Amino acid sequence: MRLLFLIPAVILTGMIILSLLSQRGKAKGLIEGRLAPLPMKPNCVSSESGTDEHKAVLPLPTDKDGLKAAVAKTGGTITAESDDYISATYTSGLMRFVDDVEFRRDGMVWQVRSASRVGHSDMGANRKRIEALHKAL
């Protein structure tokens, strides 16, 4: 009977630890002028060419001001920016997990990379975030 109470406590403790770890990370940044490649985990998406089709999303067709407005409208916080690069964070409501979203200007569009800092699955949150950004534009 005690085991029934112990299992949820262990799971909750693990979730709290992961949440705290996610709050310590930072965006990958540009690597040789491109957004960083995605890890093997399914908790990320990107519009950069060469991205696996299961993780691919469309780039964002907008100017810098429109992109910044869409980030704010969808609950993101811009953490760094230059002429050709913007990084932002999105924090989940309950457990406070942090995801990084990065943008790279590529002609008339912004390439995008959205990835969870910790964990394995994001239950589609990063893909939904990019869809929300497209709708916000």
C-alpha cells in the first residue's frame, strides 16, 4: 500500500528536478551561420534545410518587428537579438519547464528552431508553438 504513495512522490520529485534544470539552460545560438542541428529526441522542430521530415516546420514569412510581436503575443520572452538572430524562451504554466525558440533571418523569411531544454517528449508543444507563431503573423 505504501508503494502506491511512493511512486507518485518519486515521479513528482523527478519532474521538479527536470523543471529546475530546464531553467538553467540557454539557447544553442548559431553554428556556422545556421541554427543548431536538432538532437535525436522528439521534443524539437526546425525549419532549417536538412531537418528530418518528422521534425520539419515552415519558416516564418515576416519582418523582424512582426516576428518580435508574434513572440510576445504567443507568450515568449526575447532573450537575445541581433540584426539576423533572435532567441526567446517559453515557460510552461504548471511545472515551469523552459523551451528555447531561435530565429535566423534567411532572405525574406526567418528560419526557426524550437526545442525543449530537458526531457524526451514534449507532447507536440514545440510544433504547436510554431503553428501559433504562424497564426499570430
